[in-house]
Amino acid sequence: MDYTQLGATGLRVSVMGLGAGGHSRLGMARGATKEQAAALVRRALDLGANLIDTAEAYRTEEAVGIGIAGRDRDALVISTKVAPRQGDRLLTPGELLERAEGCLRRLGIDHVEVLNLHGVSPDDYPYAREALVPALLRLRDQGKIRCLGITEEFIADPGHRMLSLALRDDCWQVMMVGFNLLNPSARERVLPRTLARGIGVLCMFAVRTALSRPEALAPTLEALRQRGQLGESALEAEEPLGFLTDGGAAASLVEAALRFCRHEPGVDAVLSGTGSIEHLERNARAILGPPLPEAALARLARAFGRSDSVSGE
């Protein structure tokens, strides 16, 4: 495993983080038990991944807690998340504190390295900043969290409107950013600013449905074409991404997608969600691969450089 610094947080993280959400939720979304999910966590740790990302909403915190039990706590970077909205109302600061305590109980630990406000919308951001950040700072003062983080609603907000607001403030130490080869808009709108301010970046949506299921790619490309966001080089190709595998740049589209994100300046770690140990190991190999060839990156930029309206989901 390779390691890097998570922005200016002082945390050393593996370049692949285990994501405990997504479609799989460590396999629990498809019927895996907590112990089976915990075995996946243990395998990730054995591969050298020290970054585990979960959330209250994923219902995988207990499985993560089982998986990390007995490991060197000082070597782990645990990230979890609490949504600022519950149904049609926003949490009070007191409710946020209670939710955070619940996360710690389920994880079986006394602190997390990163506590994120989860899936914050542009409309909810001002409230989150004014009302909830003071509660997060209180938790940090108590030693229950080390870093304040925030994650965007990438499916609903693929153009990073919320993060554009959050980057005006100086309270965030970590951001979870949607970024992939179908929508690299964070390259211009987010990553230069996080780099300049030392904000750690965890990459989500590196693969998702459109890049892992061939039947889902065509509708995504058609949506981009209709919006005028697909470059001429892609419009002219029968298989716009075929050059990545046919030309030998990568063994598979998933591998290409993971390497694309891993080597993007400003991305500290790429989150990989799975319910399969074999899939986890395959993704680890991909993320540890070299950058894509410059010619391939240039072709991707020509094809998708204007894209900011899809998430890949």
C-alpha cells in the first residue's frame, strides 16, 4: 500500500480507503452479516488500508467497529458522517452532538479522526455553517473528533455548488468530493482551492454504476450529449471510452477509472466500496497502478472536460 498526507491534517492515510457505503455497504445491503462485513474490513487492513469511511446512515458502523477491534488504533484513520437533515427538518446542535455520540458507541471507540456533515445541500449549507459547526468544534475540543469534514450530495449537486460555498470558510479540514473521468469538474472548481488551503480530499464516485456496468454507460453519455457537454472526440467514437482498454492504457474500465482518480493532483485518497474480498483486492491493485498515459488523459479531457452534470450513478 502507498500512503500520503491527508491535506494539512497531519494524518497519514492509505491512498485507498475502504468505503462502507455505496450500493454494497460492505455487502450488508445484499444480505451479508456484520461478521462477514467485519471480515472485509479486516482484509482491507491486512492489505495496508488504514482509512475506513462509514456513516450513521449506512448502518455499517458496528461492522466497522468489529473489524477494527484489536488493531493498533493509533494507526487507523476512521471517518464517519452525520446528515444535518432528518426528513423535512434540520438537526439542532444538541441533536448533532447526540448523533455523534451514537456513532462512537456503534464504532466502539472514543474518538474518530474525521466527523463529516453528510450530503449537505447548497440550501442547507448556511445553517450547517452557523448552527452545526460550533457543535463540531465542541466535539473537537473534547477530543472526540480530530478533524471537521463535509461531504457533498454529488448526485444532486454534480457541479459542486455546496463545496463552492464551503470553500469560502476556514473551518473545514477534510472534504469528500465527487470526481471521476465522466465528471472531472472538481479539477477546476474544487481541487485547486483545497490544495491551496491544505484541505484533505477523499474522492468518492470514482467508479459507480456508469463505469462498472456497460449497459449503464450509454444513457449517461447520451445525457451529456444532449446537454452539449460531450466533446467532439467522444461524439465521433462508437465507444467513447474503448480507447482506454483497446489501446492498452488499462486492463479494464474500472481500473482506468480508479487510476484516473488516484493520480489527480489534490486527491489524497480514493474510496473503494465493495462487499467482496476479491473485488477489494482487485481495486487495491488498480489504485496502486501507475498514472494513465498522457495521451489517454488528454483524450479524456477533450471528451469530458466540459462535463459537470452527471455523477456516474
